[in-house]
Amino acid sequence: MVAITSPAFKQNASRALADAGLQKALGTAKGAFLQRRADAVARLPEFEQLRDIGRDIKNHTLAHLDFYLEAFEAKVLAAGGKVHWCSTADDARATVLEICRAAGAKTVTKGKSMISEELGINDHLEAHGIAPVETDLGEYILQLRHEHPSHIIAPAFHLNREDWEADFRRLHTDLPADRVFHERRDILAEARTKLREKFLAADVGITGANFLVAETGSSVIVTNEGNGDLTQTLPRVHIALASIEKIVPTLEDCTSLLRLLARSATGQDFSVYTTFSTGVRRPADLDGPEEYHVVLIDNGRSNMLGTDFQEMLRCIRCAACMNHCPVYGAIGGHAYGWVYPGPMGSVLTPSLIGVEKTAMLPNASTFCGRCESVCPVKIPLPAMMRHWREREFERHLTPAAARANLGLWAYLARRPWLYRLATRAAIGALGLIGRGRGRVASLPFAGGWTAGRDLPLPEKGGTFMARHAKAGRGQ
């Protein structure tokens, strides 16, 4: 299982800021995502209209989620597959293990799947004698390093090329000493050589699903590597793991969302591979699984329906919010302490595992609004982070000093005459402390701010209210 370290967010963030290798990787990678997305959006004049369409499709589906899930199951059964309904992570892990045991599986290949990270599938299978093999290149190197993804579409976002090469040499001891990896494709070729035998030996293939189509009973995966297709067509058994909000009504709806997904995620018009899987192999098919299982996972999602956080279930996992987030860009994904980082994780993680364990995350935002402005389905992420902050305060999870300061501010704010007096006194005190330097380098009770930056002195002319009143008098 993934260790939940969200309560240690501040310590995690401090370590991330001091990690030179991580800072190099973040500086190299994040700019490319932003520019590619901007270019892709510029090539599609109707992109903003398409965002409205995507939002409306997801809203409609969530309003009728039970109907579309049942329709999806009926189509899967008609195509020879089976749907497993799992309320909790424990239910899902037990279901996957049961399917693998029934297949006599010793080796399981996996496509990249964040829901499998949420469930801790790898650890669970290993504990029961089944070897899971990650086949996505990023996930493969992370499995060799015994690390978890730091980004939902680029799992090894936190690594530099030299890290990859060093790990391949350390873990692939049969590599010739003079072998040089000049580019990413060289590492990819080496990984393919190692993984080919795993693909052929696998008894079961596990993938996630970007979408589930109620109209046809199909699961859809979107990748830029061929590993996803091999994972679901070569083994005798295919398991598609998907949370319940991945359902969409029709193929046309799915196509609309696919047009948003790749452009928002990687700046491509379409990903290299977009694969629809529908049922088991038919007599005339050249390949495909003999068994097709869809494991539908709730794990807290249904509790979000009808709440302030329902709109989070529109998320199509493009990662645009984290790619544009200044906080994520400074500390990377591991600092968030669980599966889902960045703004979307700061909303989703408290919803799934409780704000008591994750109260730091909704505060990990500047509220600049960039996440909402680039979200392909217009999720109001800052508003939902504010809702979590409200719940944090209501449950007395906020640090005592912060609660005391807010209480003092509220007391003053309800008494305007006292508020004006206090602000004038504060401006005068800051002027005295910073006199001669033009700034305040250290301030009692504000060490968290001044430890990393100076506090600028207030502008001359008094408080805003005083200046506003003066302007109103025409002076």
C-alpha cells in the first residue's frame, strides 16, 4: 500500500525544495507541457466550446450515474465479459486476486493505472506470490527503483535522464560496460528487450481505463506506448480497473472527451494509441483475451455525489492543473504524500481518505486560478479547496496559532473603528522596524514568512481606507 504522508506535507515540501536533482528535473520538464498545450489549443478554434461540451457530458452522466453504470454492465455481459462491483479498496484487491488465482497467474503485466496505485494492487499481488510487471516505461523504471509515480500522466516526472541510465546500469547487470544511452529512445529499446519476455509469459493483463462507454460496454485506454495494447491482448485474461465516474453515455461523448484529453495532457491532437476493448475474443478475432473483467471501484466516490465536491468527479486525469500549478512546479508530486498530487489531488485526496489525514493539501495553493482556467472540463478547483479549508476550520484541524489569528482578525473586522486603529498602529510599527532598510527582514510571530523572504514596507500615505477617503475628498 502507498504510505499516506500528506500530514507531513510541509516537511516533504522542504525536502523537495532542497533536492537539487528534483529541481533540475522540474525545471526541465514543466515548461514543455505548458507550451505544447498552448500550441494544441491554438490549433483548435472551438476548444472553449468543446470544454463546455465536456463539462456538460460529465455533469449529465453524474446526474444519472446509476442508469449508465447498469447499462454498461448489460453491454459487457452481452459481449461475454463480467463486471465486478467493488465498494472499497479491500473489495477491489480481493477481486483482482481472485481472478488472478482462478487463471493460475504467476506473472501479471500492467499498463499505467493510477487507480491501481490507489488500491495498492502491486503490493497485494506480490504478497500473494504473483509478480506484477509495470510495462509503461516510466512506471517500469519506478518499479525498479521501488518508487511511486509523482505525476498522473508522466510518472517519472521527477527523474533526470542520468537517473534513468544509472538505474538501468545498476539493475540490468548484463549491460555492456560501453553501452551508452544517448537519448530516451535508447532506454526505451533496452526496456522493450527486457519486457518482451514478460509480455509473452503473462497470464493476466491489468489496465486502467480512461473512459467506460455505456453504449457499447467498452473500456478505453489512451497511451503513447504500445504496452497498453499488448497488456490487454496478449494474456488470456484482461482486467480493466476503473472508478465509477469514468463512465460516459455514448461513443460520441467519448470522442468529444478524447479531443480534450490529449490536447490538455500532452499537447497532442490525439495520443499515439487510443484503444477500445469490448468483451472477449470472438471466433474470427486474431487476438484478444479469453476472459474480460471490468472491476468497477467506488472507494468513496459515491459519497461525493450531491456534495460541494461532486464536480471533482468530472476529472478526466489530464494533469493540466498540476502542469500549470506553481506549487506543484516547485515541489513535484511526491510531497503531496499520496497517489494524486497537485490541485486535483488537493481536492480528491481529502474526499477519498478524509480531511483529517490531508488537511495540509487544500492549503497548498496560491489560489492563482490557473488550474481552473486550463481544466478541460472546467472544474472549479480553487472553490473546492476553499470548501475543504472551511471544513478543516470547522473540525478544529487548523493549527491553534492560525485559529487564534483568524479569531483576532474576525474580532477586529466586526469593529471598524478598532480595525482602523489597529491597522494604523501596525503600519507605524512596521515603518519603525524597517526604517533605514526599506524592508522588514525579521518580524515576531511572522517567522514563517520572513524566514524565506523580506516583508516590504507599507506604501506611504497610510492605510487603504485612509487613502481612499482622502481621494474621495479630492485631496
